[in-house]
Amino acid sequence: MRKALRWLLALVVLIGTVGTAGTATAAPPEATAGDIKDRLLSIPGMSLIEEKPYTGYRFFVLNYTQPVDHRHPAKGTFQQRITLLHKDVSRPTVFYTGGYGVSTSPGRREPTQIVDGNQVSMEYRFFTPSRPAPADWSKLDIWQAASDQHRVFTALKPLYTKNWISTGGSKGGMTATYYERFYPRDMDGVVAYVAPNDVVNKEDSAYDRFFARVGTKECRDRLGAVQREALVRRAPLEKRYAAEAAAAGYTFTTIGSLDRAYEAVVLDYVWGFWQYSTLADCATIPANARTATDEEIWNSVDTISGFSFYTDQGLEPYTPYYYQAGTQLGAPTIHFPHIEKKYVRYGYQPPRNFVPRSIPMTFQPWAMRDVDTWVRHNARQMLFVYGENDPWGAEPFRLGAGARDSYVFTAPGMNHGANVAGLVPAQKALATARILDWAGVAPAAVQENPAVARPLAAFDATLDRRDVEREPMLRP
């Protein structure tokens, strides 16, 4: 269906700009010819923040006017930040979101390198500066965000008429999936990396099973011992925490107390290690936690979890994520059988504890069930990539009998930075071939034999981002 509509989209595409009545307007004639910057800025609602040079591309940082509420577009707008890595309008386009803010430096995601295309990157609504003022938090949900993407795509499709692939990692992978669920005719393919799928928020036993078997017993024992020791030595280490917080001006109003923040950081320690590290990094963990110094315990926890994360200052930039986790996305809860109950006062705290009480929150248990059901029965040209040692993959997306030309692959030994390049050779070639085909740029040799599929663009160490993007715990 999406391919059948491509000719129509090339001829008549509504530019979703907001006027006094919130109606869309047709692409102006000047949007069809001339310098790409002029063509971009001829789109109603599009404005330039800056252009930065990069060899072989043009890179634009832009603002696009979006309605606060897509159901009632006349009730106010906000400026949403997007970036464009422009190669050529004759190439396919990759639509990327990380689900958080957007980088204003040129960067190319793996599918963009594979298809040698353009890349549009979008900042998720309510992450500053893409936040309405005043902020009506009830308008932060997965449908509103998907509608943001739909309007950006609709605005740019007349310029970039070739195939489009959406992608994202972690919360960005979730975002790409939700976009496909609500607007399944926009994209020609979806590549979702390490996307958690918390269908039933209160059922998290999959995470406990994951931590019972991940890596090696020696590594699990080392991590568990340091985590336990950090709670056993709570008094002296919290004294240091208080001193460092006072020196840095950190406060703890949102979470409630320094004690709550301390425990949250410590309980994130094991999760944070597996999310961002590899089995080889176990060598950096104190071998004997009981004989380790306070300094060694503090440094290990601070390096992996970070004692600044649950301060007001650390939480504030991520309020939109925790709001969504507590209203639609869900959040994991795990247990700590290696630590005596007397040392754990709060356990894994819910997202509500990380959002200011002035912001109301009500959980919607149907939201993730709807997406999960849709993916199982309706996935078309979707690829999900997970890392074997990534905790967020404990509850993955799965495909049902109704899925077509869709795949779920797991990269052995990889963490939250899992990608197509890390898959076993047969899956790597198949995934690359399918991405090329969805983008409409698969060479004849690849169409005949997917095993020979390779990225069309050479790897650029500066431009291509392969390392996991480290976000404060516990965030996908």
C-alpha cells in the first residue's frame, strides 16, 4: 500500500503547517527548484537556526512550527528542532530520532551509511528547547509525537521524493515503532535498535531472569558484591555524597532525599554496567568488594551509575522521559536477591518519584498493549536489533503470524549499542540487504544474492556514530 501511494505523494503532498485554523497548505512552487536551503525555507513554518559545513554534505539545524495538540491545532504551537544532513535529493532519506534531544553536530546513523542517503533528525517534543510554553504535559504522548514526525515527513517529502526509512535507538527505536503503528503508510521501512517493549508494566520477571544469567558468574558476583558493599557502607559514603552535593549545589527535592537518591544510584549499578559495558570490562570491577577501600567502591559506582543523576539538576532534563514512563511506556522493576532486605530501603523507585509533583500523571496500561498487538499482527518491512547483554532487551518486540518481511535479530555479546554491524554474518548480510531494498537502492547483485550486501557509503570515523549513547540510568 505504501508503495502504491508513492506516486501520489510525489504529486500532491500536504504541507502540514499551522495557520490560524491549523489547516495544511500545498507546497509552494518555489519549493520545487533552486538551492536546497532556499527550498527548505520556502516550506511554511520552517526556519533556519544555522548551517554547518561537512565535506560531501550540507548540514542544517532548523526549527519547524508544530501544533501543541494535533487534534486541536488551532490551540497553540511550539518550535520543534530538527536537523538535516543533506546529500542529494536523488538519494533515499533516513528519519532518525533518539527519543530525547537532538544533536546539532553532523552525524550519520547506521542506516544512513548503509543506503548512502540523507538524514533528518528530530528532537522529541517537550525536550528543551522543543517544549511548548506553558507546557501542557497531557499533550506529551506517543500519538502526539508520532504526529510530529508525520508532519515533518509530509513537509519534506516533496523535496526528498525517494524512499524513506525511519530509525532510532533505544527510546528512539520505540519512537520509530510507534510512528509506524500510527502512520504505517509514511515509511518504506523501519530499523529499530534496542527498543524495549514493556507490554505489562507490573510483570517484570523477564529482567530478573536476564540478570541471573547475563555474562559469567564471576562477573555477576563481582558486580553484585560491589553493589551490596555500597549499601553496607551507606553511612560513610552518604557523608561523602552530601559533601560533594553541597559543593556542586545539588538538591534532592524531586526524589525526596539524598538517601533515596543514593540508593537509586547504587541499585542502578548492575543494570548500568551491562547496558553500557562489555564482559571484558569486568576486569575493571573490584575483585574483592569486602576488602576494597571506600574510595574504590565510590569510584566504581560513580563511574557506572553516576551520583549526580538523581539530583534535581540531573533529573530535570529527563522529566519528559520519566513522565512518559509513568504514563504510557512503563518502567522495569527488578529484585536484588544477593542483598539482604535490611540494606534495601526503597527498591527500584517508580517514575513518579522522578517527576515534580506539580505535574500530574496517570498510567495508561492499554498504550503499550496496543502497540505490541499491532506489531505482532501488522509489521511490514520492520527490523528490530537487540544486544545479547543489554538489559533493555529482556522485554523485546516480537513478531506474529501477521508480520511480513520483518525481522528480530540479536547481536551476540553486544550491549545497548547493538547494531547491524554486530550481527552474525548471515543476519548482518540479510539485514543490510533488506534495508537497501526498502530504501530502493539495492544493487542488482544484492537483489540476486543478499549475502553480498554491504553499506553503500564508506565508514567515516567522524560522521558515523557506533558507540552506545550513554544516558543516565535508568533510561532506555
